[in-house]
Amino acid sequence: MEPGHERHGSSAAQLARLLARRRFLQGTASGLGGLALASLLARDLQAAPAAQQASALLRAPHFAPKAKSVIWLFMNGGPSQLDLLDPKPLLAELDGKPVPESFTRGERFAFIKGTPTVLDTPYEFARHGACGAQVSELLPHFAGIVDEVAIVRSLVTEAFNHAPAELFMNSGLARVGRPSMGSWLSYGLGSSNQDLPGFVVLLSGGGQPSGGNACWSSGFLPTTHQGVQLRSQGDPVLFVDNPPGMSTQARRASLDALNALNSRALEQAGDPEIATRIAAYELAYRMQSSVPELMDIASEPESIREMYGVRPGETAFSNNCLLARRLVERGVRFVQLYHRGWDHHGTGEGDDIVHSLPKLCRQTDQAAAALIRDLKARGLLDSTLVIWGGEFGRTPMNERRNGSSFLGRDHHPRAFTMWFAGGGVRAAATIGETDELGYRVIANPLTINDLHATLLHQLGLEHTRLTFRSQGRDFRLTDVAGELFKPLI
């Protein structure tokens, strides 16, 4: 045989062996190897058995809850605790003087440069209620409900810029990718109303937070737990209405056909996101009738609309507070209201504490207090946990960016204030303490991880047990930290 033929015969034999090996691997892929791969994928993608349920059906808590729903009034931008809820007399004594170096040595600020000067508040504080809580003159309506709330002056966070701090407050991580608290609650507890989302977001004050819709993302949880933004102008939910020429009957028929195809794909692939897609289509169909009725705040008695200060036809915080009450009344688990504009640096009248801060308080104070009164009158306050606050606080120093003559404060993660009402938290209480300038927490610090653990506890969830397996390991809202903040509960 010629040498060339021998080489060709050898190559043919090698090719035959290679093809035989490929056929073997292909066969075993649907046998033991396929079973092993499917097991791994199911463990990482579907996690615990509860996570395999794409629909947000009602699920049992770990123990008896104090609250069933949460309304989070997110004052986006960082409200100034020193001008609203944490007065410091020493600020008046040191006003205009350089802040003592002992406070700022080694510190990083978002915008302050050089040695800043102390800034006193231009507002008067007075004691209110049987509890004697100290409240700024900017919050006259809140002053009337202080016996219903717990004011916590000792919050601390790890981020000092808006987007990271917003993400950290919502998801326990200062980066995009983790599920938000509302998504964790939807995943852990489900919703008692199958015609509305379990997690709803309402915006006012000029658009989305700096962190965007990542603030209400479901992260690696099934997307059925994603926050759904409702709009008070135009269509409440984008694309929820039938397009022109599409009847309700035709819509139902098209969904039935689409669901049949998706169900077949789910049976073949076992991908939980296909089940999520089916559930989302069905929820959208049901929302076509449930959402218009929900959004009809004109049906509320005039006395209620006046109490909230409702502004018909506008994107207003007052409208959203009334909608929040209507949502929890219908069994929605988590309602988050973002009101943007609390970023008071003092670069001009639009963001200073003399002109802009009072305006923001007028936009929000009446409705927030009305929400507490309304929930209590309806017997819903005990089962609804209401939270008020931003992503961080403000410095006790005047920022004076670019030499501005307007009064403003920089971002401050070291100490800030939030208040809580209902849902089994203490009432008529002021908790935590900051130093004489309001710079650092000196008693009962409350970290964001501790906050999340405590809020989950009030809804009957042990934070270390609420986990989801993703990328080969278990994740939770509190990551590897979090303790109950007992002074609040």
C-alpha cells in the first residue's frame, strides 16, 4: 500500500472513533449525565421548593407575624434630620465656626472640601404629644401623630452617594443585582390578592430615584416578585390595556394559545422563568379590571380626600398615600412610595434648607400623617408597618459648594433619622442618640442589615431562614449580618 493511502486509512479510523465517542456522549446526555445536569440546574435555578412556584400564592410565615403589609415612604435624597427630628442646641453656639477636627479627621464627604463650618438649623423645635417628642415647625401634621410612632435617631449606613445608598437601603447591597426587600417579602409570603401585584411602587416629586428601577428589582428571584410601578397619570400600568381593535374575548383567546405554547415549553425545559412568564400574562389580564377600580380615588369620601390633601389628576405624594392605603386594604404585601427632591446641598433655592426643604415638607407632611390616622381609623395600622425616611442623612456643616451663599448640607451616612408606625413596633418612643453635633451615633445604632432583619421579623420571617440559592450558594436579604433591633419592637 502506498504511504498516502495508509495515512488516509488511519485518519478515517480516527474519525470513526471520534464520531462513536460523540454518539456515546450525546446518548448519555439524556441519561445519567442529563439527570445530573438537570439536578444541578434545578438546584441553582429553582432553589427551594417554594421558589419553584412562579405565582405569588399566599405562603405561611415562619412564625406568627405582627404585620401583614408594609408601606415605605421613601424620602428620596436624604432628608435633614437636624432640621426635622434631631435638634442639636450646640449647633447654634458653633454656627459659622469651623467644625472641630475631631469630628472630621479621616472622613470622606460626597462634596464638602476643606474645613467646613457648623450650620445651625433655621427652624424652631417644640415638644408634642404625651411622649414629648421633639419635632420641627416644618412638620406640623406629623407633630399631631407622634404618639403613634417610634422616632429612631440612630440609623447608620455604609454608602454616602445616592444610587449606592438607595440600593443598599432596599437590597442590602450597594450594587445592582440583589433582590429588593419588597421582592423578598413577595417571595417569602406571597400575596393575598391574586388580581394585583404583591409589590407596588409609586413615584412623585420628579421621577425615579438615582438607583432607577434596580431599587425594586427582583434580582435573581423569579421575576413575578418584581416591583410593579403604578402611575397616577395616563395608563396606571404601561401596556395593560388592550391595543386598538383587540376585544376582551380575542385577548383571552390569544393568551390561552400563548399559555398553551409556554406550558409545553415549560414541560420540556423545566425553566422556572417560563412559569413566571405565564403567571405574569395572567396577572396582567386580571389587572385590566382590578387596576382601574383601585386607581379611582375620586370614589373616596370628600372628607378623606381633604384629609390627605389629594390633588386630582396630578402625580402627587398625597394621591400616592391614599393609593397606598387602598392597596394594603386589598391585600398587597409591600407598597413603596418614592418622593424625590430631599437632596439639599444649598447650591440655590431649588436645593437649600431655607426655600426647598419647607416646600418638600408641605408636599409630604399632611399626607403622611393622614395615612397613619386613616389606617388607624380602619383598624389597619396594627397590621401595616409604615416606614418614613431616606437613604442617609445630612451633615451638621454647611456645604457651601463653590462658595454658594445658600444654606445646605452634604450627604451624611454616620447618623440619620427614620420613623416607624404600626406593625407591632413601639409607639410614642424616641430611640437612639447622636452626639452633641448630630455627627455620630452614640446609643442604639441601627445598621441597614439590622433594620432589614427587624422588619422581616415583624412580618413573621426569620431573616436567616429566608434564603434563595443562586450561583451555587444561598443568598438572603441581610447577607451575612443582621440582628433584631429590640428597642423598636
